[in-house]
Amino acid sequence: MRSSRKIVSGAVLLAAISVSGCVNHNDVLLFGTKTNFGVEISATPDNGGIPEFIVGYKRREAVFMPLVVNGNDSKLIKSNTTEKLSDIKYTGSTTGTDRDAYSVFASFGADVTGGSDGNSVGLAQFFATGIAAQRLGGNPNVGKALSVQPPDSEALEQLNKLTELTLNKDDSSVKLQAYLASDDANKKKLEAEMKKSGLATGPGRITNLINAKEFADFRKKIATNLGL
Amino acid sequence: MAPIFNYDNLSSEEADDLVEQFNNDGCTATKEASGDKWKVVADCPDEEASGGDVE
């Protein structure tokens, strides 16, 4: 962690210098990252011995990308121009005529889930330049994989908007009803589980979760998460 | 807009149970005849308008 912090600091410093003046820089791309990740699991008597699961996640990223070739030791791989080095910019190009300043493709993401049926942490990060960036950017499957919203978010939104519902109680319905009746505090715990699953909360929502056929999968999952 | 939930094709006992649950869940629910069955209409206020707990 200490070394990455130095890289971040150095990258920020170099970027500041390049913006503020015409100081020569190294023609080296710098990429720095620092990640702090912590998990706390506790069971306090004040909370009835119910385990609490807390996840902390903090991340910093920094990149310094030279755009102009003006380093002291800059060399062109293939010198067929009479231009001065300081007039030449790093560019990206495709086989056609498209050109850009620099081809970059990056993603920084995390997916953390927790529950009685298991906990998982997924950290996804990559940073690509040049041809690799062009190929990644042109791949539609990569774009889908990096979708900001989870794939089932649209279906979840539709489910939350349903008003015409079908009664179909099952074993999970009975368990959740008994859970609610056993302690007034359980309503908040149930609503917390609903929010974690992306379900709307508020008046009538718990009744729908317990009774509606459309919510059968969710109430089974939530009943399991509550240890029922 | 406050949602109005509808359940149709219910037995009388199912409708009574559902009305009780909705009323305990902060809604105003009614049991109505629907052919030879029953339906339940529950008028549930928005969460913001229901004066829920502030944390």
C-alpha cells in the first residue's frame, strides 16, 4: 500500500507540472492505485446477539499520460519526419482514417454482497491504452459486462411498479408472517432485507412480499437471509 | 402517486386475511365482491407521505 501511495502522489505531481508549465517530462505513462478494504463482523448483546456485517471500501486512482513528446530522452521508434519532438503528439489510430489523442479504456468497479447464504467480494479493475484499448472498446460484450446497472434492474423496477397481483402463499410466507408477529423490531429488519434485494419498501410492500406470487423468489431468498 | 394494489379471484377467507394484513401494513384495504369470488383493493400511501421514522 505504501508504494502505491507514492505512485499516486508522484503521478499527481507530474500531472500538475505538465499543466502548469513547459517542463520536460518522461515519456512514461504512470498509473497508480490504492485500495482500502475492511470487513467487520460483530454480535453485540445490545443487538440481541444478532451478527452485524459491515464492509468498508475506499479507492483512489491516478494516471499521468504524456501527450506531447518533449522528454529529455525522447526518441521516435521510426523517425521519418522533420518535425521537432516537442511538436509531435502521441496519437492513436485505427486501420482507417480515425485518429484520436490517445486510446484509453479503463474500468474501476466493485461488487460486494453479504448474507447468511454466503459473502462475496468482486473487484474489477483494468486500464488499457493503445491497441488493447481500441479492441476492448470495440467489443460489445465488454460494454455489456461493464454496465453500470445490474442486468436485472429493469425487471426489478417493473416488479416494484406492479399493482395487479396474484395471491399465492407458500412456506416462506408462513415463516415471514410468524417472524413479523414475533417481534415488533423484526419489521425493520425485514425491510432492510427488502432494500438489500432492491425491493421497494413502505405501506403495503411487506404484505405484497408475503402474499404475492410475483414475489415468491424474493421472499424465499429473504427468509433464508433472515435465518428462517 | 400512492399505489393501489389489487388482488382478485380470492375466497372470502383469503380476502379477509389480506385486508387485515394490508391494514396492519399502513394501508386502507377493502374487500369487494367480484362475481362469485372476492377481490381486495388496498390504497397504500407513499412512503414519504406516511410519516415514517427519521433516522
